Amino acid sequence: MENYILWKELLVGGEDIGFWKEQYVYFYQAFIENDRWLQYIEGVGTTIVTTACALIIGVILGVLVASVRTAHDQQRIGRRNPVLGFFNAIFKVYVTVIRGTPMMVQLLIMGFVIFKSSRNFTMVGALTLGINSGAYVSEIIRGGLMNLDRGQSEAGRSLGLGYIDTMRFIVIPQAFKAILPALGNEFIILLKDTSLITVIGGKELVHAAQGIVDRTYEAMYPFFGAAAVYLVMVMIFSWLQGKLERRLRQSER
């Protein structure tokens, strides 16, 4: 601590204290001084909560959109349901708009136009991320459902199961194994995209790092620290995904 104070004073005074002492000062003021490491932890907590909320919204939207669009596409010729057609058209527009516009623009619209009177920017960001993720998740799930052998659903119906039960007990469990890698990749992207909500005032990990940069006027260690934390979180999620994939493969034997 005493060395840090001395070296910092010399550095501020323009003295040459050597490369390693200079890096120690920058590291200390980025993580240790005034318990700034607690700000990173708080930012990680917000990042995880935001990701979880967006994940729930994205999965619910994705399953709903994929189910409706798959049911519409698998209708027999001459037996088209107009209600399914109506919702299918709405969901096609939703997927097209979300996939065709940048995430940053969506956040700015949600934060400064639609919810401009809200001060809970983090939850606005989570909602936006969830809506964005739902479009991609729906296409992943729809692709898995459409590529599954139609004989599976016909077998379920021959057993007396309705459409919902057939999807729930036969089709979706089999499709889930096929789409798990793509879903895992989408969730990793969602975790990293939480860093974007700082543009509308969301107080997550990057916001914490930026606040420290504004006080120390040194950007390297705060931003490298934030990047390292994201890397660790992604590695943990990838490890959990790998374990789940191995468990599902073992259940097939």
C-alpha cells in the first residue's frame, strides 16, 4: 500500500518509475483501490440476472413462434387454418424485423423511444435482448422440428395423442438433442450481448468497468478485466453445455 501511494505520486508527477511499477499502479487502482473489485462483482451479478431474464423471454417467445410456424407449415393442402395463418404472418414479420435490424438500434429504440420514461434501463435491456433472442431461438427450434421425420408425429397421433401431447412427449425431446449445440451458441451470444445495454444506461459489467476508467483515466486493466470475466463465464457455460450433451448421448445408448 505504501509503495503504491509513493509510486502513484511519482507517476502523477511525471517521474519515470519503470514499466513494472507503473503497471502495478494501474492494476492496483483498477481493482484494489477503494475496493473497486466489488464493482466488478456487482456488474457480474447484474449481467447474470439480465442474461437469465432475457433467456427466459427468448425461450418462451422462441417456442411459441416455432410451434405456430411449424404447425402452419405442416398443415395438409386444402385444410388451412385461418387463425394459424394470421399468427404465422405476424410471427414472420417479427422474425424478419428482429433479424434484419442491429441489436444496438433495437436497444436505442426500446431505451429512448418506447420506454423513454423508464429509469430501469437494465430490465429494458433484458426485455430487448429477450425479444431479439426469441427470433433466433424460434428459427433454431423450427429448423429442428421441420427436419425431424414426420413419421414421429404420425406415430404419436396413431397412439391417440393430440398435437400438443405429440409435440411435448415425442417430437420436442428428439428435436432438442439435435438443436442443443445451436441453442448453446445462441445463449453464449446472448450472454456477451448483455454488454451492449450499457449504451442505454444498463449497469452491468462493462458499465462498471467504464465507471472505473472514468475515475482512473486508464482503460487497459478495467476493460481487460471485464473481458476476462466474460471469458470465464462463457467457458463455464460451454462446460455445462458439454456435460449436458454427453448426458443426452449416453441416454441414447
